[in-house]
Amino acid sequence: MERWKILCIFVTFLCSGLSGCDKDSPTSPQYFERLVYVAMGASDAVGIGAFPLEKGYVYQIRDALKSRADEVVLYNLGVSGKRINYIESTELPTAISVQPHVLTIWAGPNDLIHGVDAATFEQSLATVLMQLRQSTSAVIVLANIPDLTLLPRFLIDPDPDVTVDRVHAFNLALARQAGVYAVPLVDLYAGDYASNWDYVSLDGFHPSNEGHTKIAELYLEILLKSL
């Protein structure tokens, strides 16, 4: 009997030091009863370019997050055509109010296309990230801008506001603020995704189904490690 007691004590001690013995170990992925996911952005978040819209990257992220929760609640705040000033004034307060566990942002393309100065964009982006950091405990992931000059839309009909220099300026702004607020960055520019037309929808601008899937994968690669 004494030997059994010693064995039980040893097993208890061993399990206390091994994550595999305890599903709630700090080294195990966190599991939620109710996980709140907020998506901020514009038409990309809506799912434009995907068919049906539910094939958009936001919905694919939501579905993948179900592996970490009994229930995933999605607040998709994206509105087609909107820019960073709308995200700051309208999407941000709502995002804070629902206290998300996970939050994705993709901002910048509409500002760039409509001639917004990169410095003006950066100022609003800084406000958005600062307030999210101060007012939520969400895992936040941000995406930068692919080389829009390579998209069919701008190859066929060049736009003086859509230049490589402006894409670089916006991406530098995104990288700076991501660094300031310790927000991981999905690098769509370095991946050269704009030049892969399998990732581009028939409108020559928005992601295709394949493009949305790739974007979801890149976000999830960071998100699932961070939860």
C-alpha cells in the first residue's frame, strides 16, 4: 500500500510539470465558451469578390475559430468603400463596446486610391490602434497593402494616385504603427499576391475565392498562435 501511495505522489508531481497531463495548462491553446471576433475594414471584410460572400476571408476566419470555442460571435463592421476616417469614427467605438477577443483590420487601399495622404492615414490608424490597445484585450492582427499597381484594374486603367511610391508610403505607415502598438502584420505586399491573378476576382481588384482563402490563412497563422 505504501508503494502505491509513493507512486501516486510521483505521478501527480510529474503531471504538474507536463502540459499534456492538464488540458488547462498554460502551454495548451486557450479554449473559450464564447469567443467574440470583430472584423474592421471595407469591402474586403464584407466579402466582395468572393462567391458567395460567405466565402470571404472574415467568414473563413470565423469558421476556423470555432475550433477554439463553443460559440464564435462575429461582428463584421466592414462597409464597402469606407476609409480610415470611417473606421476611426464609426467602426472603432462599436469594436470597443463589444470587447472582442480577436480583431482583424485591413485598412488603406481605399485611402490610397482616393488620394489620401499617407501621413493623414497614419494619424488615424495610430488613433485606432492606440484606443484598441487601451480599451480592449483583443488579439489584434493588421494587414498591409499589396502592390495595387499590378492588379488588372490599374494595369488596364492606370490611376495617378495608385503608384508604387504611394503603396510603399502607406505600407511604411502601417509597419510603423504596427511596431508602436505591437500588432502583428500580415504582409500582403511581400507575398506578391497582387501579381497572382488566381487571387484576383473578375472585377480586377477584389480578392477572388482563392484570394480570400489565402488572406484567411495568413491571418489565422498568426491568430491561432496568439490565442
